[in-house]
Amino acid sequence: MTSRKPRGSGGRNRTPKAGRRGGPFAGADYDRNLGPVDRSQYRRKGKGQGKQSRQHVPEGERLQKVIAAAGIASRRVAEDLIAEGRVEVNDEIVTALGTRVDPDNDVIFVDGIRVNTKPEAVYYAFNKPRGVISTMSDPKGRPSIADYVNTTDTRLFHVGRLDNETEGLLLLTNDGELANRLSHPSYEVPKTYLVQVKGPMRKGVGDELRKGIELEDDGIVSVDSFKVVDSTPGHILCEVIIHSGQNRVVRRLMKAVGYPVQRLVRIAHGPITLGNQRQGSIRQLNSQEVGHLMATVGL
């Protein structure tokens, strides 16, 4: 299957209008500049820092053309990036403008960001509404991801799951390797949630969650971070960051410490944030976001 233009996208690279202002998403930009990647903080560490490259494939494509085709920069700017030593091919810095590469096999980075040389690969961020099933189809006829994404012959993988009642960010892609790595527990990709519970909240809840709670069938599970971000009479809004991927894990943890979840929204998956992307909309990730996402799992 190939993916047609997502509903509500208004164009291949157009981002949706902001949703309702205020509340937990006020002032948050989902398409902010993420900057260059520092690959030293990720599992895949660059080998060629400062090492001049002899990479060259005579029958290949010009390096600046490949960079421009990936949407990183114009061909003229790509030439400047190469001359400034900001481009790596197969872990070696390239500065020769006549360099030709094989985009199907060579691994290319610009400022530490992996260049996507697969034109058929697509990467989307979907703001899942409450009540939508995290599947591409549902035999019972319940609302599913397919109701928001028009597809013909490209299989889109949803990265992880959100239960029926949970809202927020769900990544969609046809890049099976990236999807598998983002979902695999060994890569420990953090996911950030906003959790609304009934208040007031006793002291020490965050310490309990960070230390770890024993969950049936899963053993001791802990959160990476917990903090209260807002409170109103009778309600508390908390931010939970966790890399564990067990089923309904945030709901189970909060219930275990005495605060059943009233509303749960995933606002970030690794470096990708939901921000003020409106509910029910889908947007294509830009090349910088894809590069940061790949770096997170060592690609």
C-alpha cells in the first residue's frame, strides 16, 4: 500500500492549524527547531569525527543532490555544508564537492542528523482522540486510525499503542526498522504523559513512583520522572515520563499509588512532541524530527 495525503493535512508539508489554546498545551510548539544531534549521547556514536573521508562511488549520485532531495537544504546550501565539514558519509567527514554516493547503501549525516535517503519512507505524528482504537482497522466497526488516514497500498505501523481512553501522540510510519527499535524496551525511548487525577495529592507520591511499584505480571516498574505541573480545586495535573511499554502502565501505576487516572494524554515520544497540534489531525514529521528520532535508537 502507498499512503495518500492524510486527511486534514492540506498538503504534503503543511502543518495543521493549532487546536484550542490554553490548558496543558498552551504555548507549546510541536514543530520547534530541534537543532543538531549530539550523537555522543545516543547508542550510535560517530566514528569519523575529524577523519577526512575517501568515500566515493563513481557511478553514484552527487552528495549535494542527495541531501537536497531529502529536504535537508537546497543544493547550493548543501554544497556549503559539505565544504564546512558538516556532512558525514559512513562515519567519515566529506568535504569534496565532487563526491558521489550510493543513497541505497551509504549512511549520510548532516550536523549529526541522519539523512533519510528512502523516498518511500513516511513518518507521521497523529493526535489520537479519546475513543479511537490504536489499529489500522477494527472488525467491530469502532473508530480506528484508518478513519483519520487514507491509505491505499502502504502499510503504516503505529509505534506503540494508546488504549481506547488515552489521547495524544501516536507515531505512524512504514519504516519497519525504526518502528521496531522505537518499540523495543532495550532502547529505552522515553514517553511523556500528562495525567489528570483527583486532588489533593499526598506528599511522597513521586518518590514512590520513581522508586518503583510492583505491578501484577510485570514486577517492579518505575517512572523516569514525575512532577505536579498544575492544580485546581479537586484536580491535579501531573507530568509522567516513562520508558516502560507495558500495557496501560501509567494508569496501573497511578491506581496503585491511590490516584486513578481521570484523563491521560501522551504529549511526547522521544524527541517528538505533540504541542498544539489539534486533536484528530495528522502531520508529516520534518527531516530534522526524523533525524532526531533515528538518532534516539542508534540509526
